[in-house]
Amino acid sequence: MEAVIRAFRFPEDYDDALRLWSSAGEGVSTGRSDTREEIAKKAGRDSDLFLVAEKDGRIIGTVIGGFDGRRGLVYHLAVAQEERTRGLGGLLMEEVERRLREKGCLRVYLLVTNENTAAMRFYQNRGWEEMDLHIFAKNIA
């Protein structure tokens, strides 16, 4: 059976998605924004942009998109290690980009850690351009 891409379902998919993110390896990390409570907030907003790839009843891929009405953001693209190099990451990205376009999004951003050269190549091969900027973050709660 091939993987099926569908919307994330909360709370049913939470544990499997967290397990995937925790085991995906370089480039995907979990933190305060990935708690059950925080993911519940995300699932309630832009739920059509929070996608999973499911195969044989198991979540083997995810991507989370967001749209603020002006710009899009993509994060937590993750594919189970044993499922990589089969095109699933590309399919997830194509679908989230399509859905963002349908919402009227003109430009999308994503973040890649400096050492994750494989992810950089993945995105560059799909038309993403590296930007020369610094990212700042601040915990406000």
C-alpha cells in the first residue's frame, strides 16, 4: 500500500506524530511548541495545512504549514527514516504548497539548521532559495 496524505487529526495522531518527530534524526527537533496543548492550538488553526502521510495505519511523514494572511511558513517536514528517498517528502511539500497557494499565499518561508546540508539540497532541488539573514527568537511565555 502506498502512503495516503491526509489532514492531521487531533488528538488521535498526536502520539504517532511526536514519536516520528523525536526519531526523525537531523533537522527535526521537538520542544515547547510540540506539547499536546500546543499542538492542539495548531490543529485548531490552519488545520488543512497540517498534513500526515499514513501507510498501513502508521504515520510515516508530516508537514506543518501556517498562513498568517500574508506569508506562509512550513515546519516539521519529517519522514520516517526507513521511508526516505521514495519521494514522500516531496509529495508532502507539494501538497502543503498547493494548499497555501489556494489560500492566496504568495511567499513561503522555512527554517533549516546550518548543519543540515541534506535538507538544504532537498529544498534547493525544489526551487527554494537560500536567504542571507539572521533569525532571532524570544520566549515570551
